[in-house]
Amino acid sequence: MIWYNILKKKNNILIGMDTLFIEFLQNRLTRAILKAFDEKISLEDANADVALTLNESFGHYQCNNALKLSKILKENPKKIADKIIFNLNSKEDLKELFSKVEIAGPGFINITISSEYISEILNKNILDKKLGIKKIIPQKIIVEFSSPNIAKELHVGHLRSTIIGDSLARLFEFLGHDVLRLNHIGDWGTQFGMLISFLKKYHKDVLDDSKKIDLTTLTLWYKQARKLFDSDEQFKKDSQKEVVNLQSGEKNALKAWNAICDISRTAFQEIYKLLDIKLNDRGESFYNSELQNIVNDLEKKGLIEISDRAKCVFLEGYQNREGNPLPVMVQKSDGGFNYDTTDIAAFKHRCEIEKADRIIVVTDAGQALHFQMIYDLVVKAKYLDPNKTKFDHVTFGVVLGEDKKKFKTREGETTKLIDLLFAAVESAKDVLKSRLELDEKQLNEEAIKLGISAIKYSDLSNHRIKDYVFSYDKMLSLEGNTAAFLFYSYVRILSVKRKSSYNIAELLTNDKIELKHPSEISLGFHLFRFAEVLDIMSRDLLPNRLTDYLYDLATKFNCFFRDCQIIGSLEEKPRLLLSHLTEKILKQGFDILGLSPLNKM
Ligand code: ARG
């Protein structure tokens, strides 16, 4: 009852400022349910369950509570739905909002929003620059993504982390949050000992800067160094000494380490530049000086147990294959730290120093157990307070070749990411050559936009948990759910606007969108939902929520374009505005996904 009174006070009909329409609807239906069955049901059961209808011809949203309530109240669900509708309709202020509220099937309530109300919201709240997104309290959100390892090439697995992470960062930036993009580069560890002693022995010229090498060469040398480490006792000893040198900050070792990191970073930057992705490098080495303090602190808190001479933390509920307790090892028997210790330090830093409200880490699903354990540990050690900081481990499936097997080159090697990107740009060139007259320079620029966007979109449009098949032909097709198809629709709007003699800026001040034809209403309602879709994506962190939305948007625009004459019709002005809004939302959607649309196609 108290809850009902609280809800009653909130009487906000103009949505888009601090409430999404769907939240408003949920709120109003909850009130109607409480009013109808107050005292007989719990607050939880009254909480309205509102979803989009599966088919627009049934209405826009449906409320599913009557069926559940019928079990509790032992009453016919249709009768219950009737009572809810009666209480909803008794509200004067709602009359103009709905054109139809009706019971369907066994007791669903289907709600159709009036096209006048949709038009009004589009004109008032969405046609402005924020496109209907609600005011938020900005949060500090850390998105950690990409995170390749030094002296190794980026491969197709890093593509997913990089693209997905970037789109999540872009989403939160657009919504108004304070986003910190972090690249947790693997730039520390015993492998550097081998590399340093290998360079000192065979390639001094690289260390004194008189010779430049690329990452491919470095990767090759790394492999050779590993082999030597296993076969040559002296080399092994030298390498171990270099690890100690590096960890104690000895000048020459540090210099060599820096040179190695620089070679790798240059190669990574080439990829990020092509992908148009910004990242702050904060590699594993950044946390190095904190690691001993953390182990000491864990010890002080009584969380450390010695197992096989290593310092470990045992957490409840984790077992290895043999059914024995599985610990997090924080300090090896030789005193060294590892990947786990660094991640504990990273969480601690992100909570205590960065004051993150939300931490999102994007890696392949193979690291799920690692992050579960580290999360439990940092909560237990009180480095992360779950009431203050929300953590999401965002995982993804594998990229497959057209043979449905793990993506490999013809020679069976893992494909270098940079080669993959260049190949997409080349394929995009072929597509563009057949459609447009472009000089060499333009062709190059446009092909980079189309090729890179096609790769990003094909990745993001697949549910991120699932594996997907990588196909240049499919991703560059002008038909289906592809970037090329969306760009084509976008270009169509640009050309409609060019053909009209009206000036959009003037229309925006003097005219209004009016939704009349069913294709206009359908497109209008879809535009009305943009903020709702971003809200869903910000919760479940699934970029395909947005790609699905944009695909439907382009499809709906094409129907409107087919059914409703724009240029030269009596409705030219409102229809141009509707097209303009479609263009803006498409463009904003592209921005969030990191796509660069073409202006001609
Ligand atoms: N460098 C790792 C790799 O390439 C990914 C790092 C993920 N992030 C982390 N905080 N552990 O597999």
C-alpha cells in the first residue's frame, strides 16, 4: 500500500526526460494492478511485466501479469485483465496515450499507443539532439578490452574483444557516462627474460636502436628464444637472470623491455588506427609495484594458505577436475607473481583509485572461471564492494571459417588480424568499383570505411555469446542484415533530402512530423523506441540489440519510402522530417557501433 502511494505521486506524462516510455507504462500498469487487487497480492506480483508485442498488428506493448495473477487469485485471467484495464483507463491523463487496449488470447493485455502521441513525442523529445535518451546520473565506467600480449600478433580472437569493447564504450559515452577505456596489455612476465637475453646475444643492434624490426620478426624471434630456453642450459640461466634484472629495475633490462614493447605497440596502433579505436594502454606492468603489498595485505587479512610452497587463497565452491579445492595462487613458490595477482591489483586500483561504479572486462569465454574466482576474491578481501561497483565479464564465442572450423589461413596458421582487415578492404574495393566512379584516393578511403564497417557489423550483429562464420561475401552483401545494406538505406535518405527544395533547418522550427499512413506509424514507433533499445543494451551488453534495431529501422524506412511519396507530395514537409529523424538515428546507431557510413553508394 505504501508503495502504491509512492508510485501515485509520480505523475509524469512527458516521457523521454527522466523516464523511458516502457518504464512509464510499467509504472502505470503496476498502479492499475495494485488498485484492482490491493492487499490480495504482494508487491512483487503486482510489478507489471511489460514487453514489446511479437507482431505490430496486435499492438505495441503487451502486459502479461493476468495469467500469473489468475493462479494466485484463483480467478479467470480474462476477468483479471478486464479489471486491470478498467483501472488503467479510469485515469484521465492516459486517455490520449492509447488508441487501443484490449485482451488477447488467454489474458494478455495488448496496448496500442496512439499515433498522435507517438508523433508528439517524436517532435518534442526525440527530434532534438539527444534522440530521446533520458537524463542520467553519470557513472564512472571502466571498459577493459582488446588487451593483446607483447611479442605476439593480434589475431582474430582479439578482433572480437576490440570491436565489442569499443561499441560498449561508445554506448556509455553517448549515454553521458564517464568512460575509461583500458587496454590491459600483457607486457610483464617471465617471457621477457628469454626475449631480452635473445636480443642481447644475437641482435644487439635492435637494443641500441640502430636497427628497426617489426612485430612479425619479433614474434619469430620469440619462438626461437622459447626453443633455446628449453634446449640450452646456459641460455635458460641467462634468461632467468634477466627476469630478476627486469623486476629489480636494472637499467639495461628495462631499456630492452621498453624496446620490445615499443615494437609491439607500433603494430597494435596500426590496427587501432585502421579500426578507428581509441584505448589507453595500462598493461600488466602498471600494477607491478603493488603486487607484494597486496599479498602482504591478504596475509594480514588471514586469507592466505600455503599450498605446495606457494601462497594461495582458497574460495568456497571451486574445485578442480579431481574434486579437490581449487585455489587462486597469488605468489609462486619462487616468490614471483602471476596473471591472477595482477588482476587482483587491477580490480583494487579500479575501485579504490579510479572509483569505478561499473567495471566491464571483455575477453573470450575461456577466461570465465578466472574472472569468477578473482571477483569472489576481491569481494572477500574487501577491495571491491558489490554495493558500490558492478562487475560484468563480457564474453564471446569463436570466429569460424566458412568450413565451420576455427578460423585459419589456408596453410593452417592463425590469421593475423591485420591481414584480415586488409583483405576486407580489398573486397570492399571490388564492390565499390562496380557501383561508383572513384579515383584511386577516393576508392581507397571509401573502401576502408566500407570494409572495416562490414567486419565490425558482422561481428556485432551476431549474438556475442555464439560462434559465428566469417565471410567476406556475406558481410559485403547489399542484402540482408549487413553494414552495406544499412549504408545503402542511409544513402537513400541523403539523396531524398538533396532532391527536396525544402531546408531541413527551417522545417525543424516551423513544421512537425505527422504519422498517418500505417508505414509511417510503424517507422515512427520504431524511432520512438531508440532510447529503450540503448537502455536494454546498456544492461545486457549485447550489441546485437542495436544492430537488430537498426536493421529493422532500415527495413521500415524502405517500406515507408515504397508506400509514401515524399518529394512533390502534399506531405513532403512532415515526411522529410521523418526521413531526417531516421537518418539521425541511423547515424547515431552507426556511431555507437563504430561504423563509418558512405555518402554515396
Ligand atoms: N592478455 C590477455 C590475452 O590476450 C587478455 C587479458 C584480459 N584482461 C585481464 N584483465 N586479465 O589473453
